Amino acid sequence: MNWFRTTLLLAALTALFMGLGFMLGGRGGMMIALVVAIGLNFFSYWNADKIVLRMHSAREVDERSAPEYYGLVRELATRAGLPMPKVYIVDSPHPNAFATGRNPEHAAVAATTGLLQILNRDELAGVMAHELGHVKNRDTLVMTITATIAGAISMIGNFAMFAGMTGGNDRPNPIALIAAVIVAPFAAMLVQMAISRTREYAADRAGAEISGVPMALASALHKLAQGVARIPNPVVERNPAAAHLYIVHPAIGHGMDSLFSTHPDTGNRIAALRSMAADPRFATAQFRNMPDIDIAPSPAVRRSALDPLGGSTRNRGGNGR
């Protein structure tokens, strides 16, 4: 199914490029656009993951530079039956995580320093297992290419707007302006077509099964929902099409699932994980003793019991476990 979505996405990009090329330059413009689209499709398939990681200024870590974080990912990957992915840290106070790569053999997972600072080890295990769930479900190819292509479409819109405003004889080019107006909504529609909200529920379930702690993942989602609402994400501010990459939408809203959202409502995801925790396979004393999660926002967020670069620290503030 993801291969079909990826093919559809690349075909839609080609059609968009050709249509805009024809509007701006006739048949010659359409042929130039076709060549550009083919080149971009090929480049996106092989390099979209590198573009996403570079977009976030992510730095790769290993067992020496981040022993606990790296070791946790290795343990989870082994449980999931996956090859060891590359592991990255994004230096940002915005708490979030994402996975990228065209297949499990070329996968990477990344967490922000903001996420590593507010989650304890069980919660971090749930989040990274969720990201490995995306890798196992082969979501990462379409997610990564969508972020890259939607960004390219936005560039087309900006170019069309510039061309429209600088038309000959000091008159705006109406065709270019119309193209610019339709490009942004088309980009948003493309993201919605390619990215299904059900993938987050599936990755939550996979993450709970891999980590074995569904309520720890639920607790992490609750903390992240509070954090992303308070701390901006500069990458998404520059490129809104990248928002679907993260475990929690960077511009999260509250309430019922939106028809046009790439993420389900966090409260609904927590409810689904609660149902999993009630399953006899997960209903151990460890899970039953975990406190209930209040979905309403809280002014305080606990700091982590895990130092992302290795070593433990004491919880400072809040009700540490």
C-alpha cells in the first residue's frame, strides 16, 4: 500500500510540474517541467531522508556519545526484529521525535534534546518504539518523500507568485498568479492524500508491543502534547509540510479528530493505548500501578530521569516515578 501511495505521490508531482510548466511556458515549458519532475522524483527517492535530517541539523550519535539513548534504540530494534537504524539527536527544546529512511535497511530515528529532557526511560522507550513501528510498517518512505516534495511544491508556488508579480509591461501575469494561488492548497491536499492518520494508531500499537509499556507511551504522548503547545518548532515554521513527520503534531490542537489533520487527536490515541493496557498481555502489576493520565494540560512537566548523553540524574520537580 505504501508503494502505491509513493507512486501516486510521484505521479501527482509530475502532473503538477507539467501543468504549471504549460501555464507558464507553453509546450516548451511543459517539457522542461517534465525533465525537472523526473529528476526530482529520482533525487527524492534516494536522498529525501538526508534532506530531512539536514533540515533539522540532526547529529548522528553512537554508543560512546549517547550510550543510554543509543543502547535503548538497539534493544528495541532487536525486539522488533529490525536492523539497527542510525540514531540522531536534534538540538532543539521542542520535544518531538521522528523516523526517516526509504526502508528498514536504510532507516534513521531522531529525538530532540527537548524530548530527551522531559521523558523517563520507559516513556522514551515507548516513543522510540513508536518510531521503529513506522519503520517496521514501512511508513517512512512515503512520509519522508512527502515532506521533501511538498516543500518543493511550495517553492514552485513562490516562483509562480514572483513570475506573476513581475510580468511584462508592468502588469501582473494573471496565469502565474492563478497558478500560485492553487499551488499551496494542492500541496496540502497532496500531503493529506499521502499521509493517513491511521498510521499513527498503527505505530502506537506497534510501539506498545515492542516496548511492552503502552501506558508509558501514553504518558509520553501526554507530556509531548503539552510541550509542543508551548515550544515552537522552527523547522515546521519554515516548512509546514514537515509536520506529519513527528510523533505529535507540532501545532497540536485539542478536541475531535479533524478531517484535514495528519495526526489523530492525542486524547484519542491515549484512550486507544489505555485499551491496550487493559489487554491481559499487558495488564501486569507494573502497568496497573502506573498513575492515570489527566489529558487536560498541566502547567508543569516532569524532567527526565534519563540523561540523553548517558548517565542518570535525579528528577527535579513534579512527581517523579
